[in-house]
Amino acid sequence: MSSSKSYNMPRLLKATYLAEGEGLLEETRATKLYFFPGPVFLLIVLGILDLQSTSTVYGWGVSIPVLTTVFGDIGTGLAGHVMFILLLAITLILLLWLLVRYLKWITTVYAITTHRVIVQSGIVGRDFDEIPIQQVRGVDVHQSAGQRILRYGTVRVSAEGGASSSIGNEDWPGIPHPFNFQRLIESANQNLSRGGYAPPAAAPPTPPARS
């Protein structure tokens, strides 16, 4: 493979993390289908309960017939006010959970270059971990039946025992099209072994330490 091949331009990964002559093969975030359905579903359920609690205790808002009897048994006294405050507190916690998951999703990037497998992450600071392609000893993909339908899965990249990377032998959940991810890593490994990729012209820059 020629070293003059046109590679992908970084959109999620910081371009300055790539060495001169190092090509980006793929970059991705975990799929939204992994991070968001659970919190969103729970928020919808809590929102419905909040509306019914507000209607029962304060007499305004939307009343939901199926829940009217249940909340009516609690009443509009102290028990009703406690239930309203409890439901509101749980809703706020779920909103915070959703925010944290969103920040984790948007700041975590998985990338494959001609020479490395990279994970860029960190909400406040920034972590940058890597496995040199030639230290990769296996790439496994795990999918449930539902994940197969939705076309995502968990990828595990196994590195040799001498690798200094901190990301070897970890599960990366929610990777879209995981078998394509697996194929690209194995293909890059084979190309390096055959001398198909020229070495980078300069050593990759060291990203700033996490604050």
C-alpha cells in the first residue's frame, strides 16, 4: 500500500495527535443507541409520574386516568407532598445522569490509524491512551441479538503483555459497525507486518496531561 494514500481527515480526534505521515483509518464515538435510550425512557416515566403528582397534590397540570386512583390513595396531605418532592428529586438525579452520559459520549473517541489504536476521553481534563498496532494480539467483538439488529457491539482489543498502554484488554461498548472496526485493526496490523505502511516522519506529539 502506498504511503501517499489519502486518509480520512480527523473530525472527532484532535489532528495534532497524529504524527506526520500517520494516516487516520477510522474514528467513531459509541452509538447514541447505547448511551441514551435507558435514561430517556426513565425520564419519560418520571415525567408522567411528576405530572400526575402535581395534578393530585396541587390541582393543576395533567391528570392521567390510569394513575389517578393510585395517587388519589396517597392524598393531598403530607404524604402527597412528600411523594411530589421525592419524584422531583429522582427526576433531577436522572437529568444529571443523562447529562453525565452525554458528556461522556461526546468526549470519548475511538480511532484507528495506520500505526495506533487510540482512545481519547475525559470530561474535564483529557486522557489520550493508545496501543501501537503491532502490539495488538487480538480483536474480539461481542453482540447480543438486539445489538446485532441495531448494528453495534462491544469491541475488546487485546495487547501483548509487554505493552505499556493502559487500554489493553478493555471492553469498548457501543461501537457502531464493530466488525468493520475489527477488520481495520487487523488489516493495519497486517500492512505494518508486510511493510505496507511507511513509518511516521516524526514521533507523535505528547498530548497535554489531564488536569
